[in-house]
Amino acid sequence: MFERTPEYFPGKSDKRVRNCGLRLVSFALRPVRFLPSFFTENHRTVCNNTYRFSRRLFYCVTSEMPLQLAAMEKDVDINKVIRQHAEMEDFFTGGFAVKGKNSVPQQPEQQDNAAAAEAAGELEKIADEVHRCRKCDLGSLRTNAVPGEGNANARILFVGEAPGADEDAQGRPFVGRAGKLLDKVIAAMGLKRSDVFIANILKCRPPENRDPRADEIISCFPSLQRQIEIINPQIIVALGAPAARTLLNTNKSIGQLRGQFHEYYAGLGRAPIKLMPTYHTAYLLRNYSEENRKRVWEDMKKVLAELGLPVPEPGKK
Ligand code: URA
């Protein structure tokens, strides 16, 4: 219980006059909080400020009431009154406080960063699933699964066939000889490996680098489909026949498919993604003719043009 002090309890008539005066002022000020909303665009801020002001005034007027009530009426539970009073204060702040992350307006750059971080997180989840996957026999034959790597916001997604020996050993895509040549193709396009995303149709190495089997593709393809959905690239470059055929659901040869844009069906309600098939860099290494290199370069120039990116001239940095 509180201590009564004589100064705290002025004479009855003084109290009545003061309380009456303060209530009148409070009552007279009540409409003020509504006025700014009619006259200002930024009415929410002004309204809140005005409301805060009138709340303080209201608090001043009422803050002594529990004490006075307790002094006048002995039966009143002072703790209860104070609790109610505190709850009322909480009601004011709670009602007007901005709550939840969605209500804070974000700058476009912040939104981009947040979206990129979210996409990277989703890709991580897929990579974790791929590392644990045992849907086909390759899961027990691999050294490492190779989920893919790169920029979660990439405009270009390169898709190969399946990891080879080097990729299986390191758990990273295109790190062997074919990968070094792919690095050169990406650099010739004026890009860095970290600008693009690189993945494969199969996430595990088939024994002796044999061709992927249909049942393996059926088990593994959903992971790539989800990666494509998350990255949402503007262009997919399919490296070699197995990648192009799987992504386009066709039996045509890579010779028939390469050199022109096709459409990857990205699912109901989603826009199709442009897809450029080209020769696999492993094929280029085996058939390293000027003609073949020229063909791949022609295909990549079309990709750059489609993205509105400059085509670097050979020999110029
Ligand atoms: N060949 C592929 O198709 N993918 C790789 O990751 C490496 C070589």
C-alpha cells in the first residue's frame, strides 16, 4: 500500500475544481485528434502524434485517480486499479504500434537482397535433400552428390548431363576438363562463373560415365525442376543432347536442336523460359574443330543478345 501524505491530498474543493478543469480541457481537445486526417496527406503520422499528445494529457488527468480513489474508498483494490490502468496504456501503444516485419516498407534494393537470400536458402534445402537422396542406385555408388552451384539470382542457367569423376570427387559441377572449357566459354561471354548457375540433369555420377538411364532421370529431374523454379533464369543453356532432350521432352538430335531458342515449360501459370541447346564442352574437347567452337560461340552470342548484354570482341578485355 502507498503512503498517504498530506501534500498529496489537497482540499476537497481544490480537487474538484482541478479535476473538473482538466476533464474539460481533455474533453475539448478530443476532436483535435481527428482534424489532421481531413487536412493532411500524411494524416497517419500527424494523427498518431496528436493522439500521443492527447493520450499524455489524458494520462496526466487520470494518473492520480487510483490514489485518490483509494484514499476515498477504502474497499478499492489498488493493485487491480493500477493493473487496469497499465493495461489501458498498453492498449494505446499496442493499438498504434507498427507490428510485424511486413508492415515496414522496404527499399527495392533491400527487397532484392531479401529475395536473393531467400532463394539461396531454398537452394540450400534442395542441396541438403540431394546429399541425402537414395532414390536410385546411383545414391549408393557416388562419392559425393553434385547438386549444382552458382548465383541464386542468375540470369543464365547452364545444365549439363551428369557429374564425371572429378565432380564426384569434389561434389562440385564442371570442375574437370570439360568444366575448365566451360569456364573459358563463360569468360568469353564477359561473365564470371559466380554470375551464372551450373547444374546437371543427374546429381550423381553414373558408373564409368555411362549415359543416364530413364529411371535415374525420372528420379532426379524433380530436383532440377525445383532449382529452375527458384532461380527463375531468363535463359537456360542445355549442354549436350541428354540435357536438351530432357528439358525439352524431345528425341531430336543436338544437331537439330542447337542454334535456336526453344521454350522450357516451367509449369502451370508460369512463363516458359527460353532455352538454347548447344554442344557439350566434353564433346567439343573430343571434336575440337574450329567449326564446332564457332558453332558454340554463335549460340552464346545469341544468348548475350537475348539478354541485351554486349558481345565481347575476341582478344579485347
Ligand atoms: N559433364 C557434365 O555433364 N556435368 C559435369 O558436371 C561435368 C561434366
